[in-house]
Amino acid sequence: MRDENAQAGKMKAEDETVSVPVSRRALEFARRAWRPAATTAIVALAALLVWHVVYGRNGVSVWEQKRVEDRQLRKEIDDLNQENTRLRDRVERLKSNPDAIGQVARDQLHYAKPNEVIVTLPPDKPTQAPPAGAAK
């Protein structure tokens, strides 16, 4: 009797699938397919998010470039601060030390103390290759 009931239920189920309207079959398909479709959509969105995090306008690659640029600028700032300090010290020496003032006057203005002789040498000429047409 069980076999007859199982066969009857099976035949009834087959008859229902044949006579089920299209809208109902579409609804059943949507019920079965929504999870894989949603999973695919979520994976695609996650991949898009990862791409944006790495390569986007403010992504990891841009961040790394900005870090390198920041290090270079900090080094340049440190170098300029050292030069600034050196120049401030020189200005203070020139304001307060007469020997430093005399040294600058001698070097740049070619001043001399009494009974001193200044000898100016001509600048060294850079060695140049002869013109191409001159060699025969």
C-alpha cells in the first residue's frame, strides 16, 4: 500500500509541475536561485571594495607614494633648518666678532691691513678640447 501511495504522490507531483502556471514556476526559480545570486553579488561587491581600497583615489598605493614624498620633504626641511641655523650663527658672529668682520672684508672686498700686500691670481682656465675643425 505504501508503494501505491508513493507512486500516487509522485504522479500527482508530476502533474502539478506540468500544470503549474509560468508565474508560479518563476517564483519557485527565484526562491531557489536567490542565495547563489546574492552570494555572487556580495563577492563582486567585496572584490570591488578591495580594488578600491588598494588602487582607489586614496588607496594603499597612493598612500605609500605619499609616505615616500613625506619622508623626502621632511629630509629637505631638516636640511634647510640646519642651513638656517648655520647662517644665523654666521650672522651673530659677524655682528659681535670683529675678527670675523675683518676676514669677510679681506676675502670678499680685498681690503688689506696696513703694510699688507694682496696678490690676486687669475682664475684657473678650464681645459677645453680643441674645436673639431682645428685639428689637421
